[in-house]
Amino acid sequence: YYCVGASLFCLSAYNDRKVNQEIRRQRLPPAVLVNLNKPDICYQEKIQKETIDVRCGDDNYNFSHCIKSACGFHVDAYGKMSFCSSIKHPGFRYDLRKGTFRQGWEDFLPSLAVKSKVVEKKRNSCYLCNLRQDCPICPAFAYLEKRSFNKKIGYLCAVAKKKKKFKENWRRMHRRYYKIADLTIQVDSDLPINNNTFNIKFKQFEVSVPEEDIIKIRHHFMPLDNKCKDLGKVVYYKYPWKIYKKDTAWIYSLVAKVGDDDKPSQIAIFNQDYSYARILNNSKNGFLRGNLNSLTLFQTDQILLAQVLADRQGVYLHSCGVILNGEGLLFVGHSGSGKSTIAGLLRRQSELLCDDRIIVRKKGGVLRIYGTWSNGDILDVSANSAPLKAILFLNKSKTNYIDRLQDKKIIAKKLLSCLIRPFVTIAWWDKSLVLLENVISTIPCYELYFNKNGGIVDLLEKL
């Protein structure tokens, strides 16, 4: 479908009764109009956040903002000039045949800013209406409809109601919020999100209301054959990722097969600080199948989270985390070191945050560990957190014992080897190293030697 011209038909500038009757006949029903010209909610929210709401009438004059911000003009076929093509009131058009352009531009148009005062804001006023953010009303449109700058238009009221309902339904069906490490991840999708779209473990992290610090992900689904040109300068290439830099954006291209660079399965466009991502998916089949293990639809969300955490005094570590007696214990080690084993041994005495990936973040001056959905062998995960009490490096042994580590260089080496690294920059390293230095200098670290008989649990409780 293609829309040419305005979807809202204005009435005749000359108030011709027969013409207006025909225009009203051709107007689409409000529900059809909204469905044909669907609001882009994410874009509208972004614009509203970046700009001040200064719609007409906010300072008691109908056109003050329009005129103050005007950088152009309109001249009709009769030589009448105004600041907007929609202005048809004869008193708001300057006759260039009887004066100069300079007089019209410098004197007449600025004078219109205070010429039309908003009618006293009564109960039924457009300026107090709860539909105002969804309504396309403007005083110029009102004049064409009612020959008054200050009257409501029933047709536009009906359109606004349908638009508001559409937005409410869209947010309910196409948006979810997840909280991790005191961050809110907002997921928007062109396709509806249902209870089976994401793996059940995400229910632990789902929240109904976002907090202030939001990372936004928006999923689109489309063929990517024509989207792979001019992506920018290649700054990283190692299968399956090719990363580009273009202006202030980071562009990640994911290929499904080795050597298949021209046929990406995903293209992710991140802003400079990775707080907003538009992810273009070549196919919708995986999304529709559901049971997805990541919000980005990548193999892992670490690619995103490890980036944004650096700006928030946080790091992602290969580790298992538990809350034991209200304190956070972090068990650090690579695959095969026994993270899932130690999680299983501590299941009864503690709350397991995750058995394979844990976030360490300094929040409110306190170093805390946070659960993640990047689990290993054990499916149990938790969105909770706790103050970090101790870091323990895992070693399989025939006996159970714990040794305190004093050498900070050794601790640093061990932590760095288990640090999850995204595509790194100098700024990312600087921020991550500052946090790790703080961790090493304030949190006691130990070598933990253990077997499977469970004797290590008593030692940890004493610790």
C-alpha cells in the first residue's frame, strides 16, 4: 500500500458546501485511517523525549510557537503570503500585491504570533483534552472545519481515540521490559510478543514498569539482501561477526555460514553508547517458533550487555554466583572448572543467581553481584542481587579447603582471564580496568579447592 498526500482531508478553503460534503464522504473511517497509517510509537517516543512539547496554544496564543520556529513561508496563487500553507483565514495572509516582501516577512508574519488568543481553557477545550498527544488537531485545520481557531472537530476526536487505543494495544502486544543488574531492557518487536516468545527463564527478569536507565532494542523482520551496502568502515571481522563504524553508529553483521558475508541473518545498528539498537532480522521463523534464549536474538546477549555495563561500572564474568546468608559469593572459572558443580552443592543453603555468567557492578558505592539469564547446565536463574562478600577461584581437588590470595597481580590475571569481552575499544578497557582494580583492592579473594562430597559447604558458611 502507498499513501500519497495527507491522509486527513481538509475541508474547502472557501467553505463550499457541496465540496465539503464530498470531502466528508471521502474521509476514511477513523479505525481504517489509523490502521492504514499506523503510528510509529518508538519513533514518536524518541522525538517526544528529545524535544520540548510546544504545541500550538501552550502560551495562550494559537500560532506563537509556529511563527517563532518558522524558517519559511507560503504564497498562494493570489499573491497572499503566510507562515503556513494551511492558513486560509484572510486576516492571516499578507497581500504581496499591495506591499513588499520585507514588510510581510519582518512585520506582518511576526505580528500574527499574538493575534489569535486561545479561548479560555474550558472543560471541553482541546488544550485540556487527554487525547491531545494522539490528536492531529491544529488551529488552522479547525478554521477550515469550523471557521474558528478554537473549536473541536468530532472526526479528529474519533481518530485520536482510535490512535490511543492502537498505541495501548501495541505496547501490550509488542513490548516487554526486563530488568538485569539494575538496568531495564526494553524490547520492541514488529511481530507480537507472546508468553512463549522468550524462554521461560526470562520471566524471572520481566517487569511491568521500566526504571530510569533503559536500554532499548527494536526488532524488525525483512529480507536483508538490499540492506548490506554502504555499512561503513570495517573495524572487526571474525566469523560470524563483521563490525562496521559509520558516523556515530556501530553496525554488526551476523552471517550464518562461513564465507557467506553477503547474506547476513541479522544486521544490528547500535548508537554510540549501545543504549539503543535496531536489529534487522532476515527471517521471522525463529521468532515465531519461540523459546528464544536471548533478547537480541543473537547467540548471547553478552554482546550488548558487556558493552553497556562498562559505562555503568559493571563487568560480565565467567562465574557462578550465589547468595549465602544474605551475602554474595562469586565462584570464578572457565568451562569445566566446576561452576555448575559448586552451584549444585550450594542449592539447599543458598539462592543461585546463575551457574555460568554473573554481573559485578558498583551501585551506590557498593560492589554487588547480579544474576543473569546466561545459564550453563543448571536452568535455575534469579534476577536478584547481593553485596559481593568474596571471590573464589575454582579448583577441583580430592580435598576441600580454601586459601586466601594476597598477590594482587595473580588475582588480576585470574579475573582478566574470565572477563567477558565484547568488541573492545580503548575506552571500554579503561572503564573495565578501573572497576576490576576497585574489586581487587576491596574484595577478599581465595583459591577454593573442592570435591563433590559437599564438605566445602561448611567451609563456605564459616567464611
